[in-house]
Amino acid sequence: MSLQNWLHTDKLTVGIILGLLVPVPAAIIFALIIRLIQIGFHVLESIHMPDLLLLGVGVNLVILRYYIKNLRFENTSKGIILVTFIIVMLFFLFLRKINFTLPL
């Protein structure tokens, strides 16, 4: 089964896997962009790196909208919502007060 066919199936597991795999690279990309802006322009100094995880989770909402509106896949959408909710809850329970920086 090709990747395109796998992404166009209405399964809960597809949504869970998408919900887990998409926010991490998105958060890393956002963190690198913010860090480059901080170094180059000396602005946005008050942004903490764990907060960018929530920005990465926001990318899940774009994927969720695509699966609900365009494809009308309810089970895949439920998986994305489930993972997004769990990540946000874990963030507010554990990561909110932790501050770490990128090694740049």
C-alpha cells in the first residue's frame, strides 16, 4: 500500500500516527526560526521553547480541517483530535514551567 493510499483511509490509527508525527517537526522548525530571529534581531527574547510545542500542535488543526472538510474522514479526525488533546494536557501538566533552549 502506498503512502498516498494510506493517508486517504478513514482509520483511527492513521489519525493517531499523523497527530503524533506532525507536531514535532513543526515545533522544531518554528523553534529554529524563532531562535534565528532572536539571534539576528535581538527581539522575541521572552519566548520560551516549550511554548513552541503548542505552536507545533497548531499545525494539527490545519491537518484536522483538511480531513474533516475535504475528505470527510471522521475516524482519522477523531485520532488527530485525541492526540492533540493529550499533547496539550501533557503540556499544561508538565512542560509549562520548564525552560530549555536550543544549542545554537
